[in-house]
Amino acid sequence: MLAAVSVAIDLGLGQPAEHMMRAAVLADRLAARLGLDEAQRGAAYQSTLLMWIGCTADSQEYARWFGDDIAVRSASYLVDWSGLPFLRFLVEHVAQGRPLVQRATTLTALMIDSRGSLGTLLHSHCLSAALLAERLGLPRAVQEAVAAAFERYDGHGLPRGLSGGTIPLAMRIAQLADTAEVYDRLGGTEAAIRMARERRGGQFDPEIVDAFTADAEALLDIPRGSAAWTAALECAPDRDEVLHGEALDAAVAAIGDFADLKCPFLLGHSRGVAEIAATAARAVGVPSDEVTALRRAAHLHDVGRLGVSNLIWSKPGVLDDGDWEHVRMHPYLGGRVLARIPGLAAEAALVRAHHEHLDGSGYPAGTAGTSLTRSDRLLAAAVAYRAATEPRPYRAALEPAEAIARLHRRVAAGHLDGEAVAAVASAATGPLGVRTPRTALPAGLTPREAEILTLVAQGRSNREIATALTLSEKTVRNHVEHTYAKIGVANRVGASLFAIDHGFVGRST
């Protein structure tokens, strides 16, 4: 499961779907060369495999500063994040794909306080990474390590300016393994050695660099392609642990929440789809094992979104043909992420088909008619309903009745199955869609704080919240600070996960 998450992370980094797995194998080998024990090797392996898990949560902010969040992450591997080369990198990549005036405005704002602006962004990233690692059940050592992904051995990193041995050892190993894998793949062993030596004592721990360069060719002799998956699993510290039942359900739900963090307007999307799809399936007599597969697929259906830039997902206008080519790929990418997980073959097939249409006009494969199973049709209808009731950058959320009318129009057009739409409509507007009145709000929140928490979790800025609620920005800011203190979080992602866990979002309405 964690290897599959790493493939999703690779998509968001603009790297091949084996990068983090190969880097994790390298980290394990480096840890062995350094004489570390099994627990330390396991921490180095898992920290490397998932070191960029926070990238999902900050994609929106990366897109705000740089335009294409995936492109800038891919390019950032080739520059040392320090000094003039890094400033030049920022200038070249700020607001790419945006009009010239907007690029100039964004660049000016960033240059006024580049370290402060990036520090805020990376602080949020690190907190998010630790939260997500905890949610996936990873050890405390891994949670602490992934929170230090942007720190540097020389102390010039962000957000805390940690240096030397104050950076967790697992992350010092992970940093070199992650970057060396890219340089080896692009330029061979000598390129990886040269990069490591150039950054020795700066970005990287000298002792780890020396261990790497002493036998880089052997350390980098890691399989590629599908063999990388096997090699990575053989090194995994938890390779003998089997997930099933409630433990598997919890992991699946956590991965769905992780994928939804890609875009703030998707908060609770996968949970909502899962609830509607499972209820509809039970109502039409789908066998229980198929309902379970459908519910899990619903949680996982959008993991492929990570492979498409937020520059596209957040576009306020009509998507052009090039944008649509990327969008049409996300169900395929999601299926690819899940394809190698034993026991989730049915879920992977459902994920690939969740945007297919009965008349063959859907994507990515153009599958039609009898080739689409009842579960395929129910998932497509549940996704369509839930998406219609959520806001998008180019439209407001529809009311339930409007969303159902929209689904019926799609039935008439030959896209969705009429029986599936009827079942989904009943599930979404029946008892499922009726919220039980709260007798008390969690963590001592006031109704106003709960309202603001939900808006923050949905990615609204203080200014937008102030406008929506007819409050001053200062009042909203005070409410946000008090709310964060009450629920024990420090950023939007923490607020988002709290909102999901306590039913503020993710339920059908």
C-alpha cells in the first residue's frame, strides 16, 4: 500500500512511477553501509519512500506561486536550493504559464521576502507531511523525518533552519537517496557522484556522501521498471504485515483523503462518493463483497489526480484541448497506481472506469455498454452527483435537486445508467443525506468557529471568508487562530483532516 502511495507521489513530482521506490532501496543500502540497526534502516526506507507526501497538500500553493506545480517540482531536482542558482531558478519558474503582468506581480511579491514566503509554504508542507504519515500509521521516527524534508546540513534550509545532527538521520539519508536516484537515471553514476560531492556539507551530510561515493556503482545497481517494485518490497520493513478488514478500510480512506488534499474544493469528496455509492449498491442488491470493493474503489478513485497539475484543476475558465488530454488520463493513472496491490484488482478496474460512459464517449478507454459493470455504473453516477454538489473554480456548487436533474440529463444523453442514477439519487437524498442535529460541537467549538473551520478546510482565504460571512478580516483571523488552538492543529491541512473526521465535510448533502 505504501509503495502504491509512493507511485502517486511520483506522479506529483513529475518523476517516473518507480522513482521513490528506487530511492528507498538506495536509502536502505546506504543505511546498511553506515552500520545502522533494523529499526533505523526501516525508518530510512520509509522516510525516503514517502518523504514528499506533503506535496499533495501544498499543490495549490505551489500552483499559486509557480503555475505548474508538477513541472517546478521536477525541475527543482536539478538545482541546489541555495544561493544565486536557486534565486535564478525561482525567477525562471515563478507563475509559469501565466500572463506577463501576472508573472511580474507574483515575482515581485515573492522577491520582497522570498525566504519568508517559501518558509511559510514549506512549514505548511512539513506539518502536513507529518500529519499524513501519522494517518498512514507510520512510526514516530518517520513522522519526524518527513517533517524535515527541506532542511539542509549547513543550516540554510527551511522552515526551521535545522543543521547537522539535529536533522533526523533517516531524512539525511533520504535526501541524498532521493536526489541521487534522479541524477543517476538522467546522467549515470558519475553524474550522481559529482552532484553528491558538490553538495557535500551543504545540502547533504558529509559522512553519508562519503559512504555513497565510496561504492556508488554498486549502491545504484537497482532494477528499473516493474522489477523496481519487487526490489522495493523486498527491502520493506513491514513486508510481512498483511492489511485486511478494518485496517485495510482505514488505509484506503486515508489514501483517499490524501488524494483529495490536492485541491481544497475536493475536501471530503472521496468519502462522500464512497458513502453514496455503497448505500446505492446495497439498495439495488449488489452482493456484500462487491459493495466492499465498490466502497474502497470510491475512496481511491481520484488518486490519479495527483498526476495532473493544479494549473489545470484550478483553471477558472473553459479547458482547452491540451488541458483535457491531461484530465482524461487521471483515471488511467489511478488504476496504474493501484494495479500492483494484491487483493485490489477489482478496485483498480473500477477506478479506471469511473469516467466511462454507456455510449462510449467517456475516458480514458472509451469503454461502452455491456462492458461496464453495475458497479462501474454506480460509481460513475456517485462521482457525478458528488462533483455536481461541490464548488469548482469555474462554477458554484449545485443544490441536490439541481444535481439530480443534471444526472438525469446525462442519462438522456447516453452517458449514465438510469438505474444507477435512480439508486444514487435515492441514497443521496434519503436518510443518508439528512444530518443528525449536533447536541455539542467537538473541541468546544462555537457554531461560528465550526462554520469558519469548514470554510478554511475548503481552501477559502481569510478575505473570502470575511466577504462570505460579512465579517472583518481581523475577526476571521482571530476566529481561525482560536479554532486552530482548540482543535490542536497549525495549518489548513490539519483543519481539513479534523473537519473530515468530525463530519463537517465528506457527508452527502
